[in-house]
Amino acid sequence: MKTIISPSILAADFTNLISDISVIEDVNDLWLHLDVMDGHFVPNLTFGIPIIKQLKKKTKLPLDVHLMVTNPEFHMEELKDVGIENITYHFEIETNHMELISKYRSHYNSIGLSIKPKTKAQDLDLELLKKLDLVLVMSVEPGFGGQSFMPNALDKIEYLNKVRKENNLSFKIQVDGGINEETGTKCRNKGADNMVAGSYIFGKGKDQYKTQIETLR
Ligand code: DX5
Ligand code: ZN
């Protein structure tokens, strides 16, 4: 299967979002990565449910929602009928993950859990991994775009890939933060199959978005 690339609109021009998105609208194996920040789980604040619902009407690209929020259940509830491709929230929040994931199982094609740089991949036990469609390994502290890749993400990807193979599981391994051609290749070689990139894609001119995307596969 082709590596899925998830361009993060955090690095796009928010005042001309549709014009930026339209450039990549016809690219295959692409998800649109939407970073929802609540100013509490992370210090930064981005956008929420109304904007995601509006975006859904304006693009055919599969939406990949990354919830950096303290109360993901609220967002999962409000977005459950919108037709989101994948929704990911953070393992570090206090909740019963098995219950929360089961509750929204039928509403989302794919549900993911994300781990921050200081969280061990081993903390995700096998029973939980069996329930997941995706594990998002953060390779920067969540909250801001444009940071440098933290190499400890590579060991986590390698470990998750090993557990996935040994147990015949099918969750995707996504990586997010500081991804460029070089760090992306390292992640792919360790077993990542879904790459989020913000500044590497949208930091260039519109005429280069597509070529930047293809260098990550
Ligand atoms: C950071 C976000 C990322 C961010 C990545 O908290 O989760 O999705 O947009 O940005 P780059 O690719 O610039 O590191
Ligand atoms: Zn993200």
C-alpha cells in the first residue's frame, strides 16, 4: 500500500484556506490533517467543530482530525455524523480508552490514539492496540508547527511495527512533527505508513505542494 500523506493545514494560509487546499484536492492517498487545539491540553488554540463542518462541505479529501484537547469525547460526539475519515485523540488524557473507543467505533472509519514524545509506546497495551486503527507517534511536543523532529520517535515506530507484525494487527503507524524528506524516509524505513507534514508542504509556494508531497512517499 502507498504511504498516506496527511498535509497539516496548520502551516497553510488560514485566510485563504480553500485556495491552498484546492491545489492538492486531486492527489490520491492523501488525508487532510486538522489540528484541533483547545488552549488547555496544549497552550495553543486553533479551530474546532464549526470550521471542520464547513471544511467538510468544501473538500472531498478524507479528513484526519488530530484532537489535542482535554475532553475529546465532546468533539467525537459532535463530529460523529460528519463523515470524518480518521479521528485521533491523546493517550495522555484521563479516560477509559477502551470504553471511549467502543462508544464511537461505529461512527468513524478509523480511530487513533496519539502518544507525546515523553510517553512510551510500551504503555499502549496489546488489548488497546487491538482496538485501534491508527497509532500517532508525535515526533515533536504537540502544540506548534515548524519544530525539529525528535529522533526518539524512530524507536517507537520500530517497536509498534514489531508488535503489529507479531500479533497480525493492522493499525496504521502515523508520525507527526518535523517531517521532511530526510526524517520521513527514516520513519518509513522503521515502519511508518502515514506521514503528517505541515511546514514541509505548505511552507513552499503553491506550485510545489504536490512535489513536496510525493517526496515523502
Ligand atoms: C503539532 C501538530 C502538527 C503540526 C506539524 O502539534 O500536531 O500536525 O502541524 O507541523 P510540522 O510538519 O511543521 O512540524
Ligand atoms: Zn497533528
